Amino acid sequence: MKKSLVLLTVISSLSLSAVAQSKIIAHRGVWKHTQAPQNSIKSLEEAIQLKVWGAEFDVHLTKDDVLVVNHDNDFYGIDIATATYAELLAKKHPNGESIPTAEAYLKAGLAQKGTKLIYELKTNKLGTERTLKAAEQSVALVKQLGAQAQVEYIAFSYDACLRLKELDAKAKVHYLNGDKSPKELKAVKIDGLDYHINVYKQNPTWIKEAKNLKLKTNVWTVNKEEDMTFFAKEKVDFITTDEPELLQKVLSK
């Protein structure tokens, strides 16, 4: 009987440890050591192969209302917000890929279920109206593809976060900008804070406060081993990194 109780205690401890361990989000896919262009479908495939919890990608709205995946406001010198999708096809990634549409990227991610798709809605340089239009089209696209269970949203625009929740109350939405306290985010039903490493260092109580409020915590972009170790010990829910291979090794220690 005593042996059984000891065994159950050990199993419970291991289970709790697994639940508490920070999960890895690959920033713009897995690209740094794979030669895959950032935010390409190839970088997503590399993230899936590495079996990270999530792959982050960035979505812009073109002049002709096409959602495309790219980090910067320009795609190899072509300004996305003021260009049509057809105009963006004049350039290619070094591996030969064209700029992916959000639809194509999501479909590639939906071919599997192991890696979450972390959809960053970029703030449109032309103003709030265009950003909110992108939010509306994003939710419509995710619903059209039946991808709600696979997708979580992040955004720097507070207005966009609120609109995303308004359009889909069940969607997981996390705020990036770092200027709202956990209490403020809880009040408007945002699901979590996804803040830069320096924001947490300047507000050392926010991780604990967020946990007490049952909000998710994510930190970006964590590329140094000592920072990975620190935030893993803080038990943040997610760590976003350009070095997912290194983070896997740190978390396995």
C-alpha cells in the first residue's frame, strides 16, 4: 500500500512538472539554423518537424485586401500596405517561395495537429481602420478553414485584440505591447500577456499577478540561455525564441 502511494505521488509530481514547464514558440518559424526564410512555409514545416508547441507568424493586409505572411512592412523592398498581392509576387524568398497568403500558410499548418499556429496580426501603417479590417478578415478566414482550435492570436494593437475577442469570444487572444497590467487585460477578457523580456524585468510582479488571475504568460524574444533558464524557473506558460533548438535543450535539463 505504501509503495503504491509513493508511486502515485511520483507520477503526480511528474505530471504537474510537465504541465508547469514552459512551452516553446518558434519566432517566425524555425529558420536560424535551417536556411529557411523567416515566415516562409518552409520555416513552418521546420517548426512542425522540430515538434515545438507553437509556430509564430506575422500577417499583413495588402492594398487589395489580401492577408499575407511576412514580418516587416515591406517584402524585399515592396511596401505591403500600399501594394497589391500581384505586385508582391514580383519578389521571392531566397528559397524560391513567393510571399505566402495567410490562407496558404494556415492550410499548411492545418495538415498536422501537433504545433499550434500563433497568428500575429500586424498593425497596419495606414491606420486603425485597416488594422481592424485585417482583424475581421483574419477571424473570418480562420472560421472558414475550421482552424479555431489550432490558432491563437497575438497583436500589438489593443483595439485589434478587442475586435478579435468581439468577433470570436472563444478565440485565444494575447496582447503584445506591454503597456497594460494583468488586471487591465483580465477586465476586458484578453487571455494573456505576451510581453518583451524587458517589460517583465521592469514589472517583476506581473507574472505572478497574471497567474493569480488565470491569464497566460508569454515572453519574447528570448535567445540567451541564461534568460531561458530564468523564465523557465518563473514558469511562464510560453517562451518565444529564435533559438528553439537551444531552448529544447535548456528545458530538458
